Amino acid sequence: MRTHSAAIRCPTPLIAASAVFLFCAGTCSADPFFFSTGNPNNLMATASRPDVGAFEIESADDFVLTHSTTITSATFTGLIVSSGPAVPTLGQIVVEIYRVFPKDSDVGRTSGPPTFSTPQVPTRVNSPSDVALDTRDSSAAGELSFTTTQLSASFTAANSVQPGGISPKPNQQTLGNGPLTGEELQFNITFTSPFLLPADHYFFVPQVQVTGGEFLWLSAPKPIVPPGTPFPPGSTDLQEWTRDANLDPDWLRVGTDIVGPPPTGGAAPTFNAAFSLVGTTPEPATILLVGAGLIAAWWSRRKPGR
């Protein structure tokens, strides 16, 4: 806690710089940010749910920010699959943001370079980190709200990773749990409390709790095609990863590890997942203005006699 006397000693230039920052945050224009992996396809559906009444499952796909960005809304598309005669009902929705391993991770529990394997998984290279960087939860006041849009009353994914379908090595390659049919829904998320993220490589993890059924996130084309948006030059579009409570803190690649190469030979498939993000980034002029104000404050503070 800052004391009253500390506030009095704060140099005038620093106060001015802070005022400039607050003014710009409130009044300077910002550039829009938009990212999308494109329309969903029917190649894969992966379970993803919070730890409400059942063990947690997380499925993750990546995105890159080249500037500090405020994420204000998102969409993701998946299947709602009934587990009985009753109509499934939606409950809690959680959205998590992870950074890329080795950030936010215990590297010491891995084999180290180059594979960073663990007793449970072949590699942690390019996986999400051990723990989430930030989270928004519909059950917490003021964090997120959502609506849904039905895209199809019946949609079939050619393969799936369902609850119970994730196994540690050496049994990680299950080939998947096979085709799955359900109602195709787009989830429209508004972050009442936006994500404020610096430039970095991240993973997006949506989780949906369903009473009387399951949510499975649908795949999207990899490589990304229109109307999806390409990754920034110099960055790599990583494949989808997944884990459940039993595999935590490790992750498996949905295509490379779980599905694996086809029996006839060739490379294993890789998947993106269907989602989009909307937000804003500060204009370069705003960044320069704030930076100049903070530099001026620092310079004033270092002058003799101040």
C-alpha cells in the first residue's frame, strides 16, 4: 500500500507522465485486432470441460500477438453431444490463456533438451505451459458472458478425443475415439473483464460444462485458409494439444501423439481448432507518446538536486 507521504514525494514530472498515460488510455484511438483459424471442418472433435462434476479436460490451440493487445471477445465452435434422453443444458464456461512451454512450467521434471519428454508424454516442445497465465469464468461475477448460435442441428466429426480417450505413454496413440455426431454450436463470448496480454505466443483454451452431455471443440483447417487469418511472418502455427486431469501438467498433441500416423504409412495428421479473437492494440503514436512521457519523468528524477 502506498502511504500518504510517499504520494507527496512523487515528482511532478512523474505525475504528468502518468496523467498522459491515463489520458491516452481513455482517449487515444486504438487499432482493431482480429484473429481467426477459419471455419470449422469435420476432421476432429476434442472434449474440453471444467472440473465441475467430472474430471477436467483441456484442449488448446495457439495464436500470436505482435503487440500488447486487449482481447474483448471471442468465438469458438463445437459439438454438443447428448449422453441420454434428456436435452443437454449448458452450464459454466471457462476460457483460459496459456503461454508456450517452457514458460510457466517446471522444466526440471522433464528430460531437458532437445525433446523435454516426461514419464507421461513424448515431448513438451511447443506445448502449452504447465499452468494457465490467465482465466475468465462465467460463474464469476463480471468476467464473461456468452450467447450461442446453432450452425447445424446435426453435424458429424470424422474422429474424436472423448472423455477417457487420453492415455500417457507408451499408450498415447489410441487412433482417436472415432466418429461423433452432435449439435453444432458457435459460442459467442464477451469478456466483461478483457484479457490484457503483451506481445507473445499463446494458447486459447475454451471449456464448456454440459449437463446431460459433452462439449467437443471442432477442428479447423491446418494450414489456415480464408476466411481464417494467417499467422504473423516469422511465427509458426502450432498444432492442437489436449490433456485431462490425469495427464496434468503434461500435454499430448491431438494429431501427432493421439491419432498418430496412418496404418498405411505417412505423416500423422495435425489439427487447428475453430476459434476467433477480437480486441484492440494501441496505435504506434500512443505507444511513443506514453514512452516519451515516462522517459522524461525518469530523466527529471535523475537530475541533481531533484
